[in-house]
Amino acid sequence: MKENKLVPSELSKNYSGTSAFFTPDWMVTCILQGTEYFLTQFFNKPLGLSDPSLVYLEPSAGELIFPLTLFDHIYEKNSKEKFKEIIRSLIKDRLFCYEINLDIYKSGKQNLKRYIQTKRGLGDLNSSFKHFFLENTVEDNNNTEALNNRDQIPHSSEDCLIIFGNPPYSVSNTTNRPWIKSLVEDYKIHLNRPGRKKIVGLKGIQDDYVKFIRLAQWKLADQNHPGIFAFVVNNYFIDGDIFRGMRSSLLSAFDYLYIINLFGDPKKSKSNFSSNQEKQIKTYDENPFDIQTGICLIFAILQKPDCKGKEKREKCKVFYAEKRGSKTQKKQFLLQKFEKISFTEVDPRIDLEFVPISQKLLKKEVKYNSLPYLPEIFQYNIIGIQSLHDTLITHPDKSRLVDILSNFYNGFFSSKEITDTKNQKWVKFDGVSYHDARDWKITDGLAGFLIKAKKNIIKWQWRGFDQWWVAYDENLMTKGSSSYSLMQYFLPPNSNLAIGVSKVSRKADGTSSVFITDQISESHFIEGGSGIGDYIFPLKVGKNKKKKNDWNLPDSACEYNLSSMILHHLNKLYSVQHIDPEDIFFYICAILNCSRYSTKYQFFLKKDFPHIPFPKKMAEFIQFSKIGRKFAQLYTFNIDSSSVSQFSLSKAQNMQIISPYYDPLQKKIFFQKNSKHPAINSSNNRFWIGNIDESMWNFEIGGIRQLELWLKHRKYVSLTNSGNVSKKFGFTRSISDDELNHFLKICVVIKSILELKQKVDYLYSQIF
């Protein structure tokens, strides 16, 4: 940063709350340089941060790294005497800081005292700083001096207010106060819109950084003060669904918004988050803070509080820049002259995202959003089942699952319980792990009994084609997460189908996050555990949706789940009296499995449920529907059992899956890798499956290779010396003939799906 650094480390603490994180000094410098640039550009203040009309507020001050770096910046731009004059004025009446953590507050005061006594010739300056408050900035005004100051900053209407800092990123009780909560309610007003699934889970809007942004908006826009707020914050708000209302509110309050996206979320490492590229980005990316949360800088500028609401929103301009890569690369990017950072203006988008897209993609977005929306085509949909203690209730080996349940109910696991500091009970033994949680307690599970749990063991869609056994029992399911209201329509004796899709695709590229199932499904059955959550859209549901759920007597799936809107739309489009709901269902199956469709709309399929195009002619619609019916048959293994004979098999008897791999030259899947021992390498000793094309091995659902996944979950695991299983999942035996036969069926299904995709792609190219 500059000479005589405050601390020897490159990083300095600047984080409120129970945990102290660190703000890199180069990031603080960028915030200050950017603020100074905007002061000269939009406020006609050539003195920049040294201007005497500026008032500074840091609402989450930490150890005062932002103010002290500001002092250094002012020192470099002024003479020594002028510098002392400015700092004296700041400390006396123009700098206000708030911190709620006592230890960090004390450390901040020590830093300020040390700075004044040892740096820049300030030894004669009174070290008392009356406006550094041990107070919660977002607390209700209870007439304390600190909060009265907060309400009155700045004292003069002629002053320009600068709010800066790095507020905390967490959902905490320390900032959960009625006053700020009431302000954040504004961020929910324009949250939902037609053509989008209604957003009800609003936990993200309760994040502390959102409250501090709303505080800054309140100080500037709500109180009609010109100025700038410049924060380092979580980047999820710039395009996340639940922040649409927040973006609308910011646009309605400010004249300019500048975003510098620094990424850093490992879960979005493959995400098409870039503004200027439509293709998947696989660039190495490092988080500036070594945390799991993506980061961005935001500068919000209010020149004149001349208007608000829709008028201001239409005038507000948004600019975006981004940088991926290592910390060093991001540091170099932010430390360049601020005016050299290349910002792209963001054209208005239907969901008000602060990320720009090309004009070509923008036009495509308008067209795509005009198409029928999947949650409006179906009456009901639901996220898959969330157990939160999988190792207790599901396993690929049915006999192993029965053993686990037996140990649970006969009290064997109870003898292994431990209690944590929150008085919650935990069990972690023999590859099984579960514990007390908010919505499920161990006692809830034990309120059931083994005979009932074993009776309720059925197959479910665990991960793509990898079907596992699950004890779908009321006592073993987490309350509110069983998804029973719709999953009951897939329990015997019901015969039903559902389309599965990922609402938000994190792991995949948006082109493979679709499935068709006839079974109950886990909440990550498409994209796996790193996904957001996968939903099912059933073909049929019950007649009486208000009927109370009865786990002992599942309701009958007797009515189609298609909405009257889509039925009316297609009847009118095709000039018919009645259109078969099953034809619509299978038509959608075909479209969602069409590579041309998913590639064309890949950017949007990653961010929300699909929109479905329909052809203008009934005959074309029926052509797709017939193909979609074949897709459904394949996904649900409705195939000729003799078709598995097309794959050759090794004569080796040992079918333990040790280290599975695929050899593209031989077109074989081996259950064990090459060994140093020639005897093991022999085809007679290593089990293999032949005639497997490379496209089959690489076939993905939700970004996960399906053949590799099935083998991985059935790898041979050894027993410990005490006779316990060494890992959570896996087999302590070879796979059975029935299991091998099922795997071969998966091979048949994948090969057939790849062939059918060519047909639907050709049809799509001819019609759309």
C-alpha cells in the first residue's frame, strides 16, 4: 500500500461480528481511489478525498483500516501542514465510525492512537476520537448519542456524504433489529414478477451486508443527501433471483451504480457469470478472503436527490467490470489507475441484473422470457426430498441399509452417542453419521420402529440413473423436507411420471440438468450435492389437494397436473377442442432433451426453470411428443431386457469394483486399473465391459458422468480390524448379477438416448 504500514501483514482486520476477517489493503485503496475518481467526475470536487465538504461514515469499522488508509491517501496528496489541518478537521467533526465487537473496537482505538502518535508528524494532535462508537449502526434509535449522531450525519445539507467499508456477510441476530428489518422490507416489493416462480425463501435478504447496503441507501437516498457509498460485499445480489427487489430499489434510489466483480465462489467456478462471454468459463479463480463467498465492490452514486421511484430507475445507469484469477492478478487489477478499469454499461434486463450481456443475448432473453414458463405449465411442483442424515436412511446396498436401520432401532448406535456443547446428540460410527437438528431429533426417528422402516424401503432417484434404496418413513424424514405432498403420487400403487429440472444450475453448464423419473427423488438427484436443489413436475396429482397427508395411505394420482392456462393456449394455437395432457408432457420431455434447444438457451437455463417453445403446427407438436414418450421410456428403464447382450463381458469371476476406469482405445470399462502384476492385468483376471463408446462414458446428467458415478458408489470397501465398514458408502462385496444387469441397462439407455437426441435435434432444426 504505502510506507510505514499499520501492520506488517498485507492484510488488516476490518470485519464486525463474532468473527474477524481481513480486508486486503489493496482493496481498500481501490475503494478510496474509485471514490475520489467519482468525486471529481460527478461532484466537481477536484480536491477529491481532501475536499472539506466531505463527511465520512464507516458503519462497520472493524479496526479502522479504511479511515487510516484514507489518512495515508490524503497525506500523499497534500503538504504536511495541509494534511494535519484536514486530519484535525476529520477527527473533530467529519469522520464517524461504528463497531459492535468490543475487542475489535478496542483494537481499533489502539490503532488510531498509535497512528496519531507515530505517523506523519501528528504527535501534537489530540488522540481522542469522539466519533468512534461502540454501537450497532443498524440498531433502532433509542436516543443514545451514537445513534443520534447516525441520524444527523451529515450536519449540513451542503456536505457530501461518503459511506465506505467492508460490512459482515452472515445472517446474524446482532443486526436483526426491527428498524433495519422494516427498511429491508423495501427489497421485497418488486421481488416477484410474472413468468418467474414465486420466490418465498428470503433468507439471503436477511444477510448483514444487505442491511448495511440498505443503511447506506437510507442515509443517502431516503434522507436526500448527495454522496457515495462504496462497499466490499457478497456478489450474490448482483444477479441472484431473491435480490431482484433489492436491485429495483437501488436503481430507484441512485444515479449511478458501478460494480467490480471479483468472483471467488468455488460453487460458481463453472458458472457462465461473465458478462462478455456466452461460453462456459473455466478460468482458475481465487477468493480474495479465502472464504466460500463471491466478492464484489459496489459504488453507488447519488448526485441530486431530484426524483425517486420509477423515474429514477429509468435514469439510473449501471456499469460493470470483472476480474477472475489469482489474488495477485486481482490485486494488480484493482491497483491500476481507476480510470483505466474498463467498465461496460449494463442494458436494462427483465430481472434487473447488474451483469451485462451482449445485444444478441439480450434479444434472445426477451424472446425466451416470452415463451411459456414451466411452473405455469404445471399446476404443482416441488423440490426433492431432503433427509439431512443420508447415511442413516439410504444406501446403494439394500442389505447394508437394513443393517444400519437395525443398529439404529436396537440401540447399538445409541451406545455410541456423544453430546456437543449445544447439548445436541451426535452419532458417527461405522460409516454412519447423524445428529439432532432443528427439524429432526434422534428421538423422532426412534419414535418409529424397525418393522415399519423396513416395510417402507423403496428405490429412489438418488443421483441421475444411480438409484438407491431409501427408508422413506415418516419418523426418519426431516420435518418439512419429505416433499410428501407430491412424492406420495409416486408411491405404490401409483404409476406416475415426472420431469425433473434444476432451478439454478451451478455444477452443470445448463445443457444436461434434466431428468424423467417414475420414482420419488432426492433433492439433488440431478446435479448432486453441490447443486442448489432439483425439482419435480409430476404428470399426475390427486383430486383433493387440501386432503391431509397420510403416510399410511398415499393419495391416488388420478388427475393431470397441467394448468388450464397451457391447455387453453394450445387449444387455441392448434384450433382444437381438446389436447391430450400426456402429449404436452411428452412434448416437454423431448424439448428439454434437445441439445439444440439447451445450447441455444444455455445462459438462461442455468438461472431459472425452463421456458418452453411450442411449434405453430399440431403435426409438429405431435412429432416431438412421440419422441418425448420414447425418452420417458428410456429414462425409466422401460426397455427390452435382451438389449444388454450387445455389450461383451469379461470371463473374470471377481466383480469387485476396485478402481474403475474407461479405456477409449479398447472401448472397455475395467473394474480395476492396470497393476504392476501381469497376472492381474490379464483380461481373465480383471472384469471388464466392452463395446462402450466414449460418448457413452462421457454422457452427463447435471454435469456428472453417469456410468462413472454408478461404479464409484459401489466401489469395494474393506472392513476395519473391528469388523466395521471403512467408508460411508460402498460395497463390502462384489456386485451381484442383478446389479451388473442393471448397469448394462444403464449402458443401453445412455446409448439409446444419444441416438434419440440426434433425431430430436434434427426435428428442432427443421421447425424452430
